[in-house]
Amino acid sequence: MRGTRTHAEHAVRGLRESRGTRNEEVVPVSGNIFDKALGRATLFRNKEHLRHNHQPTTLPHRDREIEQLTFNLVEALNGQIPSNMILYGVTGAGKTAVTSFVCNQLVEKGRQIDRDVFAITVNCRQIDTQYRVLTHLGNSMLEAHEVDEIPFTGWPTDRVLGELVKRMEKRAGVYIIVLDEIDHLVRKAGDDLLYNLTNLNSSLKAARCCVIGISNDLKFTDFLDPRVRSRLGQQDVVFNPYDADQLRDILVQRSSSALHPEALEDGVIGLCAALAAQEHGDARCALDLLRVSAEKAEHEGTNTVEIRHVRTAQSQIEADQITPVVRSLPTQQKLVLSAVLLTERSGARGVQTGEVYDVYDQACHHVGKAPLTARRVSMLISNLDMLGLITARTVSRGRYGRTKEIHSSLPPNVDAAAIIQASEPDLEPIFTSKYRHQSRL
Ligand SMILES: Nc1ncnc2c1ncn2[C@@H]1O[C@H](COP(=O)(O)OP(=O)(O)O)[C@@H](O)[C@H]1O
Ligand SMILES: [Mg+2]
């Protein structure tokens, strides 16, 4: 995509330039501007296979987890109710991929041996209220010819639940309800949904239901009522983060169908795996690194993905992650971050809280905002530290007390000043005004 777009841009720019310099009729470009981009050799066999939502047919290093799910869910094929489950693990540990793999196999087997087994997955980060989850479940049980949608607002919860039960009973069979990223919904809206869904079997006769909750947060059950906790957590499965060797195997497997066999220089997969293992063993992060590295190589027109492409990909991905964080900071946080940047820009390294406050105070003045107290600013500094935008280390200055030594930790390819100005034009004067800088003690 990126490569194609850039080619098109080049072609258009070329066209404009030829118009400007020769000052004559536009010479039509021979052929279509996409011809060259289309005809270019590609390193990818199937780029989709490196994307997150691609469902691989084998999941290395998840045999134990697959086995645990299978062992429990096989009950559905026997017409029994499988235990409810909670799956935990950091992001990118393969929870969603494993669950959808197992559920697909289950439904397929059900079809083969003529058992009614249904699996419905709801992503509770996107569908994040009890009402919406229930309507989603109810509406996904409609056959194509039925049009009685449950409305997206307006009904009391009891009525939606009643309708859900009615529809399940009508079709009968065993329902596996997967609530992915359930920690998100529970934190936002409480555990009523889980209470109601784990209680459904008491209203069901012909149908059966089992709930699988998937959480990125290991402490998520702290938010649950003990009754819900015990009903949902009949079986817990913990997905440990992948280590570098495991990530390497995953990348080898995914890249075998995604890239041409000769496309990768030695060490590329190892480096992507090592970098992702350093983060927190996130397979998604490893896949992103490999995909973006290959895109970089392809864009450059080289025959293989090289180590340096991984490095470039890493810094691009990092910048893409940080940019929205800076953009969405509240105004006062932007002012404090700007003050750190301005103090560093003046040549100071390892600046102290007092110096940052001094520049912050002037910056507020330049943009007509009331400055906060030094104490509040110190808290905002800690917050920026937590977000990973700066590092603030407490140092002792002997009898002068303690202060913080502050460094920006933004990667060099992130222009925070530009992001701040673009997101809040009112703050532009911060970067164009003059400052008095404190003399160092
Ligand atoms: N063992 C594995 N083998 C192949 N791909 C994997 C494996 N584990 C995770 N993935 C892939 O990594 C990405 C992230 O996994 P996902 O299941 O979404 O993680 P989680 O749900 O735990 O955050 C997905 O593209 C998934 O297909
Ligand atoms: Mg997931």
C-alpha cells in the first residue's frame, strides 16, 4: 500500500513539475501511473498472512492451551454443558487466535456429526455495554430470513435477556459465548453481564450455554462479585508470554506462507523475535515488525529484507505508537512536555524540576493559560514519565533537598513539538516565543 501510494505521488509530482518548468501543454504520461507499481516484483506471497486477523492453521507453542480448551469444550459435542472458563494473558499471547481456532474446529466437528453447537464471539472492547452485547448475541442468532432485530436501544435489559433465551431455545443446541477483552467491559460497566450470562442455563431447557471470558488483565477477577467469579472461573487457563525462541518459531511458520522463501536475510526473523520478546513476548508486535520490515524492503526495491529494514521498521512502529499518545495529552500535560523539550532544546541535559517549571510558567504566559502550582506540575511530570514520554529520576542535592532529573525519552523521529502544535494550534506560540533560561546552580 505505502509503496504504491508513494509511486503514485511521485508520478503526480513529476507531472506537476513538468508542467511548471516547461510552461507548455501537459505531456500525457504514457500508460497508467499504476502500471509500474503493479508490475514490480514483490517479496510477499501473501501479505494477509502476516496480519493480526489472519487465522493460522497451526499455532506453535500453544498445544497445552489448545488441549485444555478442547478437553472442556468436547462436552458440547456430547450435548453436555462445558465449564465456563477464563483465559488470561498479556496482549499478543495468542488468546484470541487459540480460542477462535478451537471454536472453529468445534463447530466444524459438530456439523460433521450432526450436533448443534454454536460459537459466538463478541469483542467487548468494541461492543462495550451489557445492552449492546446482549442485542449482538440475540441478533446473531437470527436466521437469514428472520428480520426481527432487537433494537439497539430502548428495551429493558430483562426483555432483551428474555428474547435471547427464546431464540436460543428455538434453535436448541449448545452455545459457546466468547467474550473477548471482557476486562475492558467489566472495568467500564461492571459485571452484570457476566452475572446474567452465567445464569442463563437456569432459564434454558432445550439449549445449553457456556461462557468463555478472555482477559488481558490478570487481576481482572478482582473487579468481580465473588459469585460471578466462582461461576465464571470454573476453569482458568493462563497464557504465558512467548519467549524469543517461541516467537521465532511463530514467525518462521507465518512467514513461510506470507513471504517468498528467499526474501529474508539471515537474522531478520531472529531480530524481530528478540525485539518483540523484549517488549513483553507479544506475537502481534513480532508480526508487525516483520511485515513493516518487508514493506520497507519492498518499497526500496531490494531483493531481500535486511537487518537495517527491521531497525527502520522498529522506529517507525514506535513513532506510530507514540504520536497518538502525545496528540491526546490534555493541554496542561502538553505544556509541561513542551517545557521539557524547550529546556533541552536550549542545550541543557538532565534538567531539573525547577528549570522545567520556570519554562512552563513562561510558556503558559505566552499562550494565555493560568499556570498550575509547582506541586501539580511535579505530578504531571510523573505522569509523563509513566506514559514513557520522559524519564524523571529523583536525585538528592544534599542540603538543597531532592529534585528530579528529567530527560525526554522521545525517539528522534518523533517531532513532539509539531504534533502538539498540529493538535492544538492555540499552543503554537509556545514554540515561537522567547524564553529566559535559569542559570544553573
Ligand atoms: N502460536 C502462534 N502461532 C502463530 N500465530 C500466533 C500464535 N500466537 C499468536 N499468534 C498471532 O499473533 C497475533 C496476536 O495474537 P492474539 O491471539 O490476537 O493475541 P491476544 O488475543 O492474546 O492478544 C495474531 O495475529 C495471532 O494469529
Ligand atoms: Mg485478543
